Amino acid sequence: MPLESKEKRIKRAKQVVELLKKNYPDAKCSLNFKTVHQLMVATILSAQCTDERVNKTTTTLFKKYKSVKDFANANTDELAQDIFATGFHNQKANSIINSARQLMDLYNGKIPKTLDKLVKLSGVGRKTGSVILGAGFGLAEGIVVDTHVGRISRLLKFTSQKDPIKIEQDLMRIIDSTDWISYSHLMIYHGRAICKARKPNCKNCFLRNLCPSSVI
């Protein structure tokens, strides 16, 4: 496929998003949570860990620690053992406890609704902050770029970058802001169902006519 103009990329991106929505009407955040702080904890735990394992861990974790205050008062070693299965348990335990203490000290236990405030919390980077805003508050300040989003967006030639921040910048230029939140969920669903990292199923992919990397 020849080099596209920005206008053509925008048009193709819109078609891709429409097809993804049609095929994955129930696409949403895969992490289980009842409160925005639970989402924050689960997102911190999801680093270098599958959502499935995080959900198994938080099933019991959120019964033991029911509030921001509970996490703020948690014993670091004990919490680290509670989340051991998610990997990097010591680092994650410190981040969860310290961020909970920050929330109590600065925001009376409430989660701030702006990215600049969120990224100042322990263990919260731009990706985690965007997840919290999008899935927790329905606010789109950016596009969450995980491995599925980055990989498939490169296959679709929406970006050639590998750095998540640069990928996000490229995507935000061509995807309508009303689709920033859903785009990530849709890409993740598609990556798990059809466009798998080891062997993309191009033959049965409904995006094949819009994908420059399709091998059929």
C-alpha cells in the first residue's frame, strides 16, 4: 500500500473502529473492579501480568482491603505476599501503599480526575492514569497503549513507532477523541481473538481489506 495522506489514514481508522465496534460490541476493561481505587490497584498489579491473574488475585484482595484507608494502613510485607502471584510483588506493594497514603493526605481518599495529578501518585504512569480516567470516569485524555494496541496499530500502519508515548501521539492524530477510550479495549479484544502476536489469523480477519499487513 502506498504512503497514505493523513486524511486517508483518518478515514481508514474510522472504518477500522466501526468494524471493531460491530464485532466486539461488549468490549470493555478486562480488569474487575467496583470502585475507581480498585481499578487503580488492579491496573498497578497488571504491569507484566495478565488481567486474568490479576482478577484472580483481586477477588480475595478486595475482600481483605476494602478502602483506600485499608491499603494506606497495610503492612508492606503482608500485602506483598497477598499479591505475590502478580509478580514484582514488593515493588507493587510499595506503590499501592504509598499511593493510598498520598490519596489520603492530598485528596481525602478520593481519586483525582486529571492526568497531571494522577501521574504524581506512586506507581501511576501515563498508561495507568489513562486507564483510570477512561474506565473509571469515562474521561479521555489519551489512548492507553499496551502491547496489543501498539502491535496491531503498527500492522495497520497507523504508526511505525515502538515507544508507547509516540504511538499514542500518532493515534491521537487520526482517531476521533470520542473513540480514544474504546479504541484500546477494541484492540485488546481483537488481539486476543484474531490478530494474535504469534500467528495473526488474517484469513478470518474482518479487517483484512483495511490492513496493509494482511497476508492473504
